[in-house]
Amino acid sequence: MKNTPVSDRPREKLISLGPESLGNSELLSILISSGNASQSVTEISKGILRKYNIEQLSTLNTSQLKKEFGIGAAKACQIVSSFEMGRRASSFTKEEIKINCSEDVIRMLAPRMSNLASENFKCIYLNTRHKVLREKTLFQGTLNESVVHPREIFKIALEENAAAVILVHNHPSGDPTPSEEDIQITKELLKAGNILGIKVLDHIIIGKGRNWSIMENGLV
């Protein structure tokens, strides 16, 4: 039997030469792992990367991957999970994270949020020294007052014994200019926080290359 060169077997190539030796389609082939009745795993991978570059691919959800490329739920989950692991690794630090200004939040979250295809609303919970206790995505989709409910936000703040919270969401359009809805949501959450003794320090909107702090711009 004729031996297949290592260069044609991405798993073996990764083991022998390291992950940096693999091209994008080879890395994606390892994630997908197998083809289907009509296409090999290599053909599927190359087809995906012809339509989307890596940055664009990282924003797709499982439903989009399944619909556009005919891959199963397990393979779609593997692709989405790998990108999420990469995003988390890129922001990981062994030191405690302290938030002093909006730029600290932007450095922390913009790499993960600037290219999301839908709106995501996160909260960063801080202690009295403004060190991060927890970060959590609470809402997804078009944001409004009926979706962004104070109960969910401050429930976690109370669980974490947080002294303050920072609100963060992205605008998939890339324009971070706050809408009237964004400003109104901020006002309502400020009121709720004041009642509970948990300070809402800021509401930051992540765009593409531009970001906006509602508090620093004096909109509330």
C-alpha cells in the first residue's frame, strides 16, 4: 500500500511539525474531522474558506454553519467552540483584572465582541476596589427594555457581592453611537442599581474600530 505523505494528513502533520505548520484549511479539516457522501473533509474546509475568511468564520453560529455548509451539529459546535476558546485565551491573564476606565473594558472585550453578528449584552461585576469578580453575557439579539431586565443583571451582582457593575454591548453595524433605547436602558439600570446600592459605573458600546462610553460622554 502506498503511504500518504504527512503533508496530506493534517493530524499527522500537526503532531510532527506543530500547529503553526498547518494552513487554515488544514486546521479546519482537523476540526470537522470527516466528510460526507458528496464531499471530502478537505473539500468542505476549502469551500468554507472560499466564502469566509477566518475573521468572518469566527462570527458564525452553529445554525449558520449547518445551513450554509451542510455540516452536522457536532461539527458546527466544534468550530464555534474552537473560536470561543481562542477568544478567551487571548484575553486571559493570571493577574487580577482591575478596571480604571472605559479603555480597560475595551481592551478586555473588544477583541471578542467587535465582530459578533448579533447584539450581545454583557455585564462586568466589580468589587469595591474595581477588580473583576465575574463577566457574563446576559442577553442576545436586538436589545430593548423588555429584554434587558434589571432582575437578571442585579441577581448576579448580589450573588457575587459586587459593589459595581459595568454594562457592555456591541453594535454589529460597527457604529457605536448609542441609540435612544441604549440611553433609556442605561437610565433605568442606574435607578435600579441605586436602589440596591450597586453602582452602575458605565455603559460601553463596542463597534468596529470605534467604541463609545455613555458615561464619559455625559449622556446620562
